[in-house]
Amino acid sequence: MHGYKPGNSSPCLKKTQLKAHLKKQWVIPEKQNGEFVARMEDILEVYALPRDENIPLVCMDEQPVQLLGNRCRTVPMKPGNPEKEDYQYTRNGTCAIFMFTAPLEGWRHVDAQEHRTKVDWAKQIEYLVNVVFPDKQKIRLVQDNLNTHTLGSLYEAFEPEKARAIAKRLDIHYTPKHGSWLNIAEIGLSALTKQCLCRRISELDVLRKEISAWELSRNEVSKSVNWHFTTSDATG
């Protein structure tokens, strides 16, 4: 039979047909439950909506970052020689990075804080609603199910009247458990990690300056995200 060798039960593949260095990755549970499917389809339908001038789509995620310093002085780079640093380093604590990205606007905002508490999340949301998009009717907010990512956190941080005013401006859509890959903000965090955080940064103030410069650079070119995964892909 064409494509088979005698004694083999599998097709013969040329080396060029195998691309072991490439892979597509996402997590769909083997036994999908109704809650996962419902939230996944909700997120995908939100992504399929056309751009609305009055209701921007914003995706939010966060990640911890370890602050690392050099134990020994580095050797500066010279023509033909890269910078050299000792393998030993100092641990200077951790912090949290908050990522907001509006994929249809080609915009993102990144901030670093000492902690990732309910109050920290609430203050980030206040900035999003009252500073970034003060004149918008609502904000479609996609985020994961972290226990700090709730409207109750607003009431932990602000007076009830202010908390309610912020909450009324939000249309929140949660990714399913084991489905954080559905959050476009993860793509932003991945780019930030590869392009900006791939070296030792020892102090929070320095980190803030670095991520601010990265944010400015990406926003100047309105770097967007071309999302391909749809409901039909999930059910096909």
C-alpha cells in the first residue's frame, strides 16, 4: 500500500513532514463539563463581537515576578563580546504585574505592585474605568476566576457608593477553570516576559520603568492580537 513499508503498521513520513519544534497548545478537559463549555462559548462569543466605540473589550491578567539582583558585578559588553554575568544572584522578593489589553484598540497597560490583594485589583480596575475609559458606557472585562477578581473587592477598597459606580460600568466575563488560555491578556504577558523580563531586575522601581517603556513601545505601533480560535473550532 502506498505510504507504508512492509512490516510497519504506521505511515511513512518524510523528515520534513515532522515539525517537532512546533506545537499548538491549549487545554480542553477530556471530559468537558457544562460549566466549562458555557464559559468558553461565552468568551468566544465576546471575542467575535464587532468593535463597539462605547463598550471597549478589555482582557485582564496578572502574574508574580521575582526580583533578582546580581551577586557579582557584571562585565559590560564589548564589540564581539556579550555582557557577562555570574550565575549566582540575590533574591530581592516578589511583586505582581497586572496586564490590561484591549485587543481591538491595539492598546495595553501594565503595572507592577508589591502585592496582588483584593484592594490591589480594585485599584487597578478603578484606574481602568475612571482614568483610561472615563467616558465609555461600559467595559467588557475578560478575566480569570482568581478569588480577588470579584465585585466584592471593590467594596473592600472603596466606599459603597464609589464601588457601586465602578461595578455598574463593568460587564465581566470569566474564563472557565483550566481555561485561562482563553484570556487574550495571557498573550500580552507572554510577549512582555520574552521581550522585557528575560533578564534580572532587582528593584520594583526599575521594573516599573522597564515595563512602562515596553508598554509605550507596543502602544505606539498599536500592536494588536489576531485571535483565531472560535466556537466552531472548539466543537468541531
